[in-house]
Amino acid sequence: MALFLFIAFIVVPVLEIYLITEVAGQLGWLETIVLVIAVSMVGAWLVKREGLSVIRRVQTAFQSGRLPTNELADGGMIFFASALMLTPGFLTDALGLALLIPPIRALLRPAVISFFRRRVEVRTSSVGPVFRRPPGFGRTVYDVDATAEADIVDVTDVPERPENRE
């Protein structure tokens, strides 16, 4: 975990600064900034398009009565891609754009599903999922003396509104 945090907060920003300065040396600073903004805008459009596609596929899977495992993995990768696209820089944008390409997601999907299967345990029975209840959960205690009688209102005495009359 410490290695992941080191890479995420030290190595990636240093690489991003290096790449931006190299591109700025070739193109110029204004062009580099415009390029970073343009790539982010294209990425945002792709995130929206692919995200809506995944939502439709999840709905179709539920309507056909199957679990949308592949679709949820795609949705997670698209969500991660959107986070990468929010980070300014060429390296994170390239990784984010790569995750938005369906064939690349298809290649990564088994690893993503395997990653989450190792961390999530679902037990099922012939009736459905099995959950453990905390002690005392589900017991209802009624205090008969604390109940109050409801007020009874005669609705025949309520005048009719003018717009409801024919």
C-alpha cells in the first residue's frame, strides 16, 4: 500500500511535470495548455458516452434476469478513467483515454473482476443471500399503553373545491 501511495503522490506528478515541460518545449506553453484542456474535453465526452452505454447495458442485464458483472466492471473502469481525466497531465489522460476504449476494457475486465471477487464474499442459499443480523435486530416490541387512537374525520362535511365541480 505504501508503494502505491508513493507512486500515486510522488512518481506520477513528477512524470506529469516532466512530460508537460517536454511538450511545452516542443509546442510552446500556450499550445500545451490548450492541448491538455482539449484532451480533457474529449475525455469528458467519451466518459459520458461510454457511461451511458454501460448504464443501458446494466438495465438490459437486469431486465433479462442476469447479474451485470461485466457491465459493472466496465462501469468501475469508466469511473476510474473519469478520475484520471480530471487530473491534469498527459500520462493520466492517456491512461484514462485507454480505459475508455471498449477493447482495452475487455482485456482488463477479467483482472478487475478477479480483484473484486477476492475482496467480496457473497454467500447464497436456495432462498437467497444469507446475511448475519446483529443481536436484537428484527425484534419489534410494542407498548400497548403508548398507542393512541387516531382522530376520525368525516369527509362528507368537507366542501368541494370549485375546480372539481362539473
